[in-house]
Amino acid sequence: MIFKTVKKCRKLLADITVQAEAYVGYFQFDAPDLAEALGGLENKCVLDIGCGLSYPHVIIFQCIGADVVGIDIELLKPNARFRCLMKIAMQHGVRRALRDGVIACVFNPALAQEIKRLMNANKKIPPPDVREGDALNLDFADNSFNLIYSHAVYEHIPDIGRALDEAKRVLAPGGIIRLGIHLYPSLTGGHTGKVGKLGCNVPPWDHLRERTFPPTSYLNELRENDYRKEIESKFDILKWIDCVREQDAELLTEDLERELAAKGYNRKELLTETLVVHARNPV
């Protein structure tokens, strides 16, 4: 057990540059549009919902001079690592605590430094403001933020309507919400680990078929139209972006496509990994 954990930790550390480039890439993908909608991002109040154990987008927003807060249900706070790890050990076991300890004490500082390098951030930035929090019950006053940013989180929320109501409440009138949602019908939407990789024992789109392999986390299983309907009912849409992975088509054989079409899934839906939306809170 310990050997496997150490092996995973070594791989995690080896991938720091790749992961930093991915996070910065996600941000740079739509940052110009967000900046235009808000008249710039510097000094804006930003809430990162579901910032993750390593809170990379919190670091990114700090690099550009935003006043950013990150929240997540589980956190490794920089100023309370030992307490956080003890809590994880009691709730999830020593193996999980060991892995998260490497993340907190070794991976996170190295990732932050790599992000700063990629963002050309020469000035010193303050310690990240990350807090335990739930998207369904945000512990902030009304109209607290100019921008709400979230990436690959809302697919894990059981009540999307309530989460969007909370986001709308804490977002200032005229503020922007940016959501990147990992869509359930996509190849990796089942969150089963190595799903879809060639030579892997997880059949492509297993989560829409036999469900032999369980997801690694809770999924609400909503589809693109479900998200569109909920978001459009609460915000003024500025832009929808479908992020299609054409490379996944090599695994979508004719027989498999027919099988999934019989279940109501079309080709575009199966190949669209992420739905990104920019929307404005009505004034």
C-alpha cells in the first residue's frame, strides 16, 4: 500500500510542469474575454469555487493582481497543514493522508513557483486565501465578488439550481460568472480514472454502458442541455464554448456509436468534454 502511494507521489511530482502549463492554459483560454467584460481583472474581487487541494487558479489570479478567495469542501490550508492532514487521516486513512501530505508540503509550493514563472509574476504575492466552503451554502455577503470562476466542479454538485442561486447572490450586479463543466456523456465524464486510454481495461464510455467501473467521486450526471437551461434561467449569457475532443473519435467505433445512439447520445455530445460559459449577473 505504501509503495503504491509513494509511486503515485513520485509521478505527481514529475508532472509539475505539465500540470502548471495546463492550469495556466485553461486560464489564458478565456481570460481576455473575462477581462474585457469586467474592464480588466486586476484588483477585482474573485471567488474560485472548488479551488482544489492545490488551488492553482487562486495562484494565477494572485499573479495578475486580483483579490481572490478559493473555497473547497476539502482543503490543505498552507497555515494549517498538520491539522488538515490529521483530519484527513481520521476520515480517510493514513494512505490518503500520506498522499495529501506530499501534495501540501512538496507539490503545492513547487506548483505555485512554476505557475508564477509561467505567468511572469516577478512581484511577491501574499499567501493564498483558501477556505473550507460549500457551493450550496456560500459563507459570503451578498454582492461580494466581481467574478466567480470555477473549473471542473459543477458536475460534482448535487443541486445545480441552488448552487447557481448562491453564486448569483454573492456576485455583484453586472458581475461575471465563468464555469467550466466536465460533461458526463464525454469519454472521461464518468471519472473512472484511466477511462478510454488505449490498452486500458476500462472500456470507452463504460459509464454510459455497463458501468463496470465506479466513478472516483460523486457525479450529478447532468447533460449539456440541463446546464444550459439552469444557467440561462438565472444569468445573461455572454458566450457558450463547446470544447470538443476530436481525438476521442478513435475510440468511438461504428458499433459503439450505434449502441450509444440507441441510448439517446449523439456523436457531438460524446466528443464534447467541457462546456464553458461566460455569463453576466443582471443589473
